[in-house]
Amino acid sequence: MTTPAPARQPVLSETALLLDLPAGRWSSLSLLTVALCFLINAVDGMNVFLLSYLAPSVAADWHLSSTTLGEVFSAGLAGMAIGGLLIAPLGDRLGRRPLILASLLTMSLGMILSGYAPSVLALILARVIVGIGIGTVLACMTALVAEFAPAHRRSFAVGLLQGGYPVGATITGFVTAWAIAFHSWRFILLASGFGSLALFPVTFLLLPESASFLLHIQRPAAASSLRRINRLRARLHAAPLTSLPTPAGNTPLQPRNSPLRTLLGTQLRHDTLLLWTAIFFGFMVLYSVLSWIPRLAIDAGLNPKSGIYAGAVYNIGAFVGTLLLARLADSSGLKRLIAGFLLAAAVLLILFGGVHMPVALVLLTAFAIGLTLQGGFNGIYPLATCVYPVQVRSSGLGWAMGLGRAGGILGPWLAGLILSFHLPQIVLFLALAFPLLITALCARSVRQPT
């Protein structure tokens, strides 16, 4: 008679151990953290996509060419690169929470300045400010959610976080399609800015700091770290700790080292370079589609209002695809899922650009592109959280996203350039399909997710 195998015990994250969270289950604090970050990411989606929905009105008001609009779109991405490369790594020194709060203020200010912009140059500068806030906050929120989620639900939690972005973009699309008939584009931008600002006090009061960050990064200030961890424990009605435990898996990765040197060191170099390449080419395609899909849908036969709806339908697909991949990620191979989604997106892009379709099929294809393209690309974020340990997680995510934004800057500009030559749409979509193949291959080749 064989002895039955012992039941598999859930793996506890460091945060769960520090805060006495239930084994393998969500706590109220974990759920609150994910919900708040999801909401902030929805605001990100609103602030990024709003200008693409308003682009026809802005262009008509200021008599802008497609090339100039591409420069305006790229300005926000330049700001995101600055935020990811220069500011997000501070999350590994100052904490995730203060960077998230500062970023929320920054993007709100940028949206308000966008509404008051007296010229194209002023609008470009305002979009840079918006981008700095978004580029910073996404890396820090991704790190925070990864550290609060149950260990075996990390990929799902990080994927769910990314779903906030298309939700915000979708709602914004439908509201903008209605509001543009009654209000100016300036009014709509100002409403977005002040709406973003209203989220700040809620976030300030409720968003916690990562306990894992406090243990690893602020260990030299042990007394301060212990007090802050005990405040988190008090929110969960857990008894206070008398001393900090020794960090688990204490590796040679030390916060005093240059983050870039650590990311490109022997231990992480292979996966870091693959992630940088994947995100660069992924952003190149993603932001080309995001920026131009309302215009491309109009060129495909839709009226301007339906063109805005096409952008919204794309984002509904993006939300569904992000949730679908997140749901499958914990039970299926994450790398295989990413590659499969992106390859399907490449095929759909070629069909969208090369086959004349009725309006209903244009909208259905836009939905399918959103599902596969954004769903597959958003899978790279949980992949990155598995690659980078807590000591350099904000830095790793920030550098990957920041360098990747260079592809996002290049993509809309190239798309605008191709459109300015009045070439067939299939030329543009063939040019977009090839980078997706590179992104899929790089994601498939990452070797470190756990």
C-alpha cells in the first residue's frame, strides 16, 4: 500500500510572511492595493488615449498635418521614457508609494496644462509632463502589485493591473464620442486633468508601501522599516514584530550598486536584453495602433464618430485579452501565451490593412487586434516581475519600459510618415507585423520566470 503524497503547501511571498497574510489567499490589504493600482492605471489609459480621440478636433482647429500629430503623440512617449529611465528606479530607494503619489500629481498637472496649451509647442511640452508621470507610475505600481499578490497569483495580479489601462481608454472613448458634440477639446482635456487630481487624496490615504521593499531596501534604517511594517500589520489586526527577520534569498544584488550595472550583470544580462528588445518592438507596434486606429478606421470607411468607437472597441478587446492572458498565465506557459497572442495579432493587422471590410467587420477586427496585441504585450509585465528580484524590481521595470518607449516614440512617427506618402494601408500594416514577430521571439526566449 503506497503512502499518499503530502498535500502541496502554497508558496508564501515575503509580504505574506511579514504581514501574516493567509497562505495562498488574498487579503483585504492585497485586494485594496490591486484595486487602487487598477484605478490609477485606468486613469493612465484615459490620459494617454484621450488625445488620440481628440486628434481630429485638434488637427482641424490648428490645421495640423499627420506628421505634426505624430510628433504630438510621440511627445507623451518621450516623457514616459524619461519617467521610466530616470525616475522609476528611485522606487528601489525611496519606495513604491511616494513615487506613485508624485506621478499621479505629475500626470494630472500635465493634463491640465494640455487643456490650456496656447500652441502646438506648449501642447507637446505638456504631453511630455503627462508622459513622465505615466512612465514612472506604471513601473512602480507593477512592482507594488507583484509584491502584494499571493505568490502563485503574481502573474494574474500584474496582468489584471494592466487591464486597467484599456478600461480607462474604453470608457474615455465612449464619453469623448458623446462629449465632443457639446464641448471643446480643451474642456475635455481639463476635465480629465482635474478628474485625475481627485484620485490623489484617496490614494494618499489608502495606498500602502511594499513590506518587501521595507525589508530589503531600507534595512540600514531598521527602526524606521520596523515601525512602517508594524503599521501595516496593525491595519490587518496582526501583532507587532519586535525585530526584522533576515530577508529570504539574500543574494549578491545590493541596492548600493548601480541599478544599470546590476541589470546588465552576469545574473540578469541575458533576460534584461531580451526584455528590452521585446518591449521596444512591442511598443513600436502598440503605440502606432493606439495613436492612429481612429484615423485608420475612418480611412477604412467609418465616419469620424464611428472612428472614435473603433478605438473604444479596440480597447474593449484589449481588456478582454489582458484578463484572458492573466487568467491563463498561472496555469499555462506564460511565454507561450505571449508568443501565440502576438503572432495572431500580426496576422490580424495584415488582414485589417489589406482586406476591404464592411463597418461591422472593421469593428470586430479592431476588437480582435486589441485582444491579441494588447493582451499579448501586457503579458510581458508579469514576465518581467518574475525576472527581477525585489531589490531592483522598479529599476528593472523602469528601464525596460523606458527604453521600450523609444520604440513607442518611433512607431507613431513612422506611421505618420507612411500615411503622409499616401501609400496603401497594407504597407503600414506589413511594417507593423514584422516587429511583432521579433517581440514574440524575444519573450519566448526569456529563461528566468519562476
